[in-house]
Amino acid sequence: MTRPLKLDPDRLFPTDERTRGIARALYGEVARLPIVSPHGHTDPTWFATNAAWSNATELLLSPDHYLYRMLYSQGVQLSALCVPDKNGAPATDPRAAWRVLAENFHLFRGTPSSLWLGHVFAEVFGFDIALDASTADLYYDRINAALATDAFRPRALFDRFGIEFLATTEGPQDDLAPHHAIRASGWRGRVVTTYRPDAVIDVEHEQFAGAMRVFADKTGEDVYSWDGYLAAHRKRRADFRAAGATATDHGHPTAATADLSKDEAERLFNTILGDAWTPADAELFRAQMLTEM
């Protein structure tokens, strides 16, 4: 038996009646203002090509680490969710992956993911029944049918949602061609990049070694010397500014900062490039790089 999908208009407001009334009034003042999103979890290629998404899984499940990490924590293999690994996307049927999400959607009760997807399902795709195993195919087919229309292409949704500004996040090892393509297309939507250098700052990052090699290739600098490493960051920051960036973004475990002398910073840098660094060294280097940024 299907369950109704009903969104309480006060679902994000406090439970205290008086406070909720204040929150509701404040929200009413801003609800129709344009969206300014300084950290949008979006792929700039969407807006560069304006190509239609092929299915619900490709859009809503396999790119969303909040969804697939929860499911993985409950024993679901990532390959069953069409999540790419180092060899690319697995040969999993997207409909089968969507059914796995639907069968396990109860796991998200009380989470931001449930709130977010409930809004998407009801307000964007017009569903009035809840997602579960019995409605998985209905959801999948209706979402796919919508995605095949021009009204659900990336730029059309950008305009429909009233987005004024959207910042994506790329690393120094990433290609900024999609952002340049957006600017060259003549489309009026404002999508910019943000510089997130975690992969070449955090020696504990799984991509550190490979990202450093790409960092060197893209900048032509000796990134294994302290001066060359900083020069490479300056070059990439200039590239990012040319693509519209106005900020950096850092996924550090803490907000620690440091202000080492040049000699101290250089010695620390040489340490983290070797094999004898400690977690404390990694933390101190991240802290120093927040200051350098």
C-alpha cells in the first residue's frame, strides 16, 4: 500500500509556536529572493553542455555521496548503486540501482537527505506518494520522462529555481574548460569555480601523490620544492580567477592555522614529501597552508 508524500510547510522551523511564527515571518521576507549559492554541489559540465540527464540514478543517486555512503554503511555495495570507482562506472542497471535506493529509503528518515529529496520529489517532479519498494519503478519512469524534456535541462532548471549565482568546486588538478565553455556560450547564467586545493595540500588525502604530478604538469613548476610549490598555487589561483573564482574552499579536519617562518615551512614541506611524516606534521602543514592561501 502506497503512502502519501506530504510536505509540512513548517518542517524546517522550530517546534516552539512563538519562535516558529517568527521564523515563518522571516522566511516569508526572503522566500522569493534569487538564490546565491557559494557552494553548489554541481558539475560545471552540466551547464557547459546543457545536455539532458539520462536517468534518475545518474542525476540523484550515483553522484550523491550522502546517499551512497549511508547505503554503504548498511551493507550495500557501491557497485550496486552505479557509483564509479577508479575503473569508471560499473555495469549496473540504473533501474536496479534506483530500486535499491527505494527499498532502503527508510534508512534516511530524519536526515537532511530525506528532507532534500522529499522536496525534490514533491516540488520539482510533482509526486504525491512516497518513495518505497512498491513505487520505485513509478518514480524512475516519471523522473526519466521529465528529464527527457527541455524544461528539465540544466540551464532551464537554473532559471526555474531563480538562481542568481552558483559556485562549483574544483581542485588545482582539475580542468576548467567547462567554465570557459559556459562563458563562451553566451548563456547569461552566472556559474563560477572555487579553488579547493585539498588534494595537493593534505598528504593524508588518497589522491595526494597523483594530484601533485598533475599539479606539476599543469603549472610547469617544480612542485616538489617549496618555492615552486607556492608558485604553482599562484598560477592555478590566477587560472581560477580567470574562470570567475572569488574564493578558496578547504575540507580540513580542523580550522587550525599556523604562521611558520619560511625556513620552518620549507622544512615541514620537505618532511611531508618524504616517508617519515606524522599525523601531527600533516595537520601542521594544512594549518600553514590556510595561512598561505
